[in-house]
Amino acid sequence: MTPSNEFGVRSILETAAEEPLALYRNADWETRFPRVVCGVTGTTAGGDFGLSTARSRGRLHAAYDRLAAQLGFGAVALAQQVHGRRVRRVRLRLDPAAVARTTDGPAPALRLLGEADGLLCDGPGVLLAVSVADCVPIHVLDPEGEAALLLHAGWRGVASGILESGLSRIVACTDAQIGSLWVHLGPAICGRCYEVGPQVMTSLGRPAERGCVDLRSELTKRALGMGVPRVQVSVSAWCSRCSGDRFHSHRGSQGKAGRMAAFLGWRAAVPPSVARQGLPG
């Protein structure tokens, strides 16, 4: 289940917590940066989080409303993913206490954006989300500027340079330096489970033959090559296909899987429960 880690970066096993949705949280980041939330939903997390796979738009909104409420956010940004390299900058500035109300109650949390496979927000209060079911969720933090970048990377996205596009965008739009960024590659299909044909291999610079590809290893190499410090790169130990009882897997279900939501955001304030623990800021 553990991905290959030939680059010497940290391997992280996201911990599951029922609170009330089953979420797999990156405890390492959330301890280092107490106002950050980072993780992915599991198969029992209260719904299908995919735009193209949810049974109805109403159920999709309800799923994201529950996720936002549990994590303490008033808005969730989600784009229409097209397996490309476009990154959208999210300019919403919402705090849960200031969310507008309709006559029927709180306004829906989900904010649907146009086509993109990456979302960038350089301020607190908005939860970024991408839907995944074997593809790699790439979480990027700029702790100094409180910027967050979340990318969706299948083989097409990796080949087209979604990581390079995202890192370049966060540097261009904020005061971040590559050396200050933290990168975490979340639960995704592992190299042993991901056999591909010649088209995929050649798109990733490999020989034109069938073989297995570890997208997270490829992304690790690219992140390090762009100058992200090795100690600030980590890889999830979870494989979505090996652990099909915990995560949705497109391959493992023969295309019938739903979608998880990978999420990343900065809270406007440290929650009291975290502050009481005396965790470092």
C-alpha cells in the first residue's frame, strides 16, 4: 500500500476520524499549521462529491454543505475538471459567521466555477475542493502568505504540466517563493495498481510500451526539480485501489465509482479545540 519513495520524502498515512463524516486528515500539516485543514473524504463520508457522478445536483450541494459545516467554512470552491493544466484564482472572502442567509436558511456552501484542474486562494475562509477517484490530489501551502493551492492530476494533467502550472501561478499571484512552499500528494492509485499503455507512457517521457506508472513518484520528481525543499514534500501512504473499502477507485470499480473530495483551506481563526492543545502556530 505504501507508494515508492525513492526520492526520500516523507510518507504520511492520513488518519480517519468520524466527526460525523469520515474524513482522512493530514495530521502533520494540521499540527504544523493549526488554521489549515487538509485531507480527503472517504467512501462513507456522506455522499458522492463528483460533479459528473453525483445522483443529483441537490445531493451534491448537500454533501458539500455537510463537509463545509464540519470543517468550519462558509464556502467551498469546486471547478469543472477537464484533465488539463488551467488554474483558477478564487477571490471569495467568506467567514462562516458572515454567510448570507436566505429565507430558508443558510446559503449553499458550494460555489461552482468554470473549467479548471487547479484552484488557488490567497486568504482564509474558503475551502478548496477537487474530486478524485484514483487521480492525485496535490495540496500546496504557502504558510508565510496563507495561500492555498489544490490541484487535480490524472496522467493527462501530469503530462500537460498541472503541477508546474500551479506552482508557477502561486508564485506569480502571491509573494511566495518556491522554497517556502509545502507540497503533499494525497491518496491516489499506486504504481503497482496503475498499468497503462504506450500512449500514457510516452506522454510521461517513458518508452512506448505497456507498464506501470506511479504518478505520485513522477510528481515528487517534478516538485523537487522545481525547487520545493525535500523536507517540505510528502506523499500519502494510501492507495485508492488497494484500499477500495475506504476510497473510491475508478479502476477498482471498472468505472462505476463515485468521487471523494480532496480539500484544503485556511480557517479565519484557530478553533478553540485546537488552541486548547497548545499546538505551535
